[in-house]
Amino acid sequence: MLKPITGFVVVLVSLTACLSFYPIAAAGPDPIAAVCRKSKDRNLCVNSFQSKLNGRVAPPTELAIIALRLAASNSTDTSQFVKNMLDGGYDLDPAVDYSLNDCQQGYLDAVEQLDNSLAALLANAYADVSAWVNAAIADVQTCQNSLNGQPETQPGMARRNANALVLCENALIVIDMLANKSL
């Protein structure tokens, strides 16, 4: 009669020992999944956060900082890309040159606005963060609108604009969830 109970105890102890080697998940839902579920590009969202977190779970404020830094870094890279196009000796159509100059200025402004949003975040001024990020989004949209109808002089500019928009929108998602304490 003791054998079935002893067997059960051995299985239970073995199972407990095996489970102790698995990493313990954070309580509650995965914050990256919660944010990226609302993103227009879930893969970009998940991959960008995971590239910075290396498997760790970050508190909401850190996720917001990461989101803003990702958007700012992308905008800086795109600004440099446009600058290289303008300075690269390409024989650009005057309308394209004008549009790219608009884009260059817009991305420089976007970087500054995203830096301002980071400062506002650190002051817990969520409405200001949203205003600065929305201003950066408007600059990227102005760039894209300026390029619409222009011949694609450098493959990838439309993709760069789309990625910049998604990264800025992801930052807004995090900020909104942080402000509403839903993250």
C-alpha cells in the first residue's frame, strides 16, 4: 500500500527538481507581447525590443526609453542615409533633390524631437512625450509625402520612412500604456 504513494512522491519530487532548472517567467503578461500586439508591424516591434533586451524582461519605463531610443537611432540613420544621397554626387532631378533636402531637415528635426521626448519621459510628462513623438511622426510623414510621385532614386527610402513611422508609433503605444498603467 505504501508503494503507490512512494512512487507518487518520487515523481513529484523529480518533477519539482526538473522544473527548478527552468527560468522563472515574470508575473503577468509579457510586456513586449502586450506592446507589439498593437503595433502595425509586430515582427519589427518584437525584434527591435528583443535586440536590446537579450531575453530579459524590462520594466515599463525601460521599455519606453528603449522604444524612444530605437526611433531616434533609426531617424539618425535615415538622416545620414539621406545626407549621403545628397552628397554622393548623384545626378538628381531637381524635384527629387528638393524632396530629399526636405527629408534631411525633417529627420534632423525628428531626432531632436525624439531626444526631447526622452527628457519629457524622464520627467514623467507623458503628454509632452506624446506631443514630441507625434511631431517626429509628422516630420517623417512630410518626408514621405514629399517623395510620393518622385522616381525612387535610392531603393529603400519608402521602407526607411515606413520603419521610422512604425518605431515612433511603437513608442507612442508604450507611452500610452505606461501613462494608463496598463503595462
